[in-house]
Amino acid sequence: MKLSAKQASQLMELLKARFEKNIKRHKSIEWDKIEARIKANADKLWSLSEMERTGGEPDVVGQDKKTGAYIFMDCSPESPSGRRSLCYDREALDSRKEFKPADTAIDMAEAMGVELLTEEEYRYLQTLGNFDTKTSSWLKTPDAIRKHGGAVFGDWRYHHVFVYHNGAGSYYAARGFRASLLV
């Protein structure tokens, strides 16, 4: 998938404006270096556009110490509106007998070229602001939980990050997923 030159330019302007507006999320990181890295990895720009299109408001939240890649995460106040009412994965969707949702968090993330946040990443994101105060977000679920039919999700309530479990086949209008992307 590829964006037109105009779409790419508009997205870069939007990402730069968000970066400059939320400097506390990425102190000591320079936009010019991020922009150069994005331009060198055009496929990542498409994934960022998908994060944006589905309501994620992606922003830089750090840099990987080993690879130097910049870490983008969904920074929308609530779970991205274009990624809600999803069960966790294909196995869960296929096991539902009726009232199946349109998609799964895992399948949608894969199609977008992004990863669901882990519990550790979600807890880190919450140090940068209060996210999911009215919604919740599916998180990458450890195999030990998933093999028993469950999946985990998180939210922010009572000034605290909560991580819960639910059946992987459940879905709610207020639960989506947050993603990360290394660029």
C-alpha cells in the first residue's frame, strides 16, 4: 500500500504538528531525525496513515535503545474509534456461534502493519497522560492466558492502570485496541 505524494505530505505535516504540540511525550528527540527515518521507510508511513485513519492519533513516545527506531503509539484520549467492537483474534471470532463482530483486533492490527500494545507498553503510555478513561483497549495477550480462552485489556480508572481479563470472543462498543509501530 502506498500513499499519494499529497497524502504523504499532509500526514507528515499532521504528525509534525502533533509531535510539536506534545513535546512532553518525547523530550530530547528531534523531529528532523524522525522525518528522515519515515521517508527512508515509506511502508511505515502507510501504517501510520492507517493508525490515523482509524482514530489512533499516533505520536512518538520514545526510541528503541538497541535499534534506534522511533516508537509510535496511539495517543488518542480514548481507544481508537475506528477499531472498536472487535473480539481479540480469529480463533475467538470463529468460535462465536452468533452475533459475530466484523473483525478481530489481531487481524486488523496485522492488516495495518502494527502491533497491539503489550501490558508493559500500555503502562508506559499511561505515564504520558490519562488514556482510556471511558473506554478500554485489548492488549497483546500472553499465550498462557490465550490458550485457556482468555485475553487481556486495560483502562485507566481511579487514577490507576487496570489490566483485566475477558473471554477472547467478547466485544464491546467501548473496547478497541491501541497499537505501536517502530520506524
